[in-house]
Amino acid sequence: MFPRHYNGDPAPPGPDVPYIRPPKATKAYLFKKGIKRDITAFPTLKQDTPFDAWKQQTITQAHAQDCGEIITLTYQPDTQEDQDKFALKQIFMYSVFAKHLLSNKGKELVWLHENDFNAQAIFFALVDHHTTATLGDVGD
């Protein structure tokens, strides 16, 4: 008697080929293969852009594009798998900031992190700058 297909029909005879289970998809792999992220959906911060509106739109887009951890100050990945996924999110959000932070302070922060792609540090340094700066500094 031959083995049966999933629908109950007899399977034709053939060589005994062992079943090889595909490797488990990692969180980093699933992030890369998940939703299509769109860098153009993020707002641009220029010298005259109201910061609060920019911040709100950036937070919304980061969550919509599965990068909410970047704009969460206390987030630290626990496992190696989470660290790998977080590194990919950092790189994506760094590219967002490199394209959309056109204020002097934004450009400075992007430049400071060009080697480590630390988008989380860029975001919170920018928030800190705009919430603690004097009125004359806010245009930076």
C-alpha cells in the first residue's frame, strides 16, 4: 500500500526522500519580509517646521511601519534575535532621519550617528533639544 496525499488519494511510488524541515523564520527575517516600509511617508523637519507636528507624525509612521521600538525611550532588546531585528529597524529609521531631518540640529545628529545608525539616540536627542532649547535655539 502506498502512502496517501493530504487529500486521501494514493501517492505514486517514488524514491524515499527524507523530509527536511525549513529553518525557523527569525524575527529579523520576518521584519525584512513583512510590510513594505515607505521612507517617503515620513514628514520632513525643516528650520520652520513646527516640531510638535513633526514629532506626532513621525511617531505615527514609526508605529505604522513596525518601528515603534525606535521611538520608545526605554526599549532595549532582550534576546539576540530581538537585537538583530532592532538593528534592522535602527538602520531603516536612520535612513528616514538622514532623508527627512533638514534642520541644522537634525543634520548634526544624523552626522554624529553615521557610523552606528543609532536612530533611537537621534530621535530622543532631537526631542530633548526641542523641549529644553530656548526660543532662539528652536529654529536649529
